[in-house]
Amino acid sequence: SSGINAEYGELGELCRGTMEAVDVYDKFPFSEPLTFDDAFIFGEMVQILMKLEAFDDARLEKALIGYGTVMGWNSLDTYVRKLENAYKSAVLKNVYCAVNNKNQGDSDVQQFFRAKMWM
């Protein structure tokens, strides 16, 4: 599968930093469970979408979840701050719960959201 990864990487490089690169990466055949190769592709998507401030693009949430699932919640710190500054609480809540395997309705999760002011 690393041949496939290299091809997607090369295609993504050709249109580096653009929505076209995100379109290419979004077609990547992600593994189940996710791997570090998947995290690389998700990370590229996240970087581009965040740089372009495409906070409402549904692929951003998917990519943040994929990247965070492999690399851990703390790996998303920089992006979380940017999304907080853009008042994207819904995205943050969905990503937090998916990455940490939590339910939004749980009282400890609700308490965390209140502390973060993600209401």
C-alpha cells in the first residue's frame, strides 16, 4: 500500500496547498484501523484547509478526526486554538468526541465543553 501512498503524495504535491490537493487526498483509500500513512494524508488535508480558513468544509472535521485518532488529541492543539478563535464550537465538539471516543451527552464531556466555552 505504500506505492498507493506515494502516488497520492505525488499527486497532492502537484497541486500543493490548494483545494485540488484536498480533493486528491480525500479520495485516498484510508485503512481501518487508521495508520500513520493515513495520518500523514489527513495532516496534509488539515494543513491546507486551515491555511485557507475553510473551517466550514466538511472534510476539515473528517481530517481532524482522522489525524487526531492516530496522533492523539494533543496533536491538534494549534488547530483547536484557531477553531476556537473562529467560534467553530460544533466542529470542535464533534472532533473532541470522535478522537477521544466520548459521547457529547456525558456530563464530564459537557463540563469540559463548558470549561472550554464550546457552547
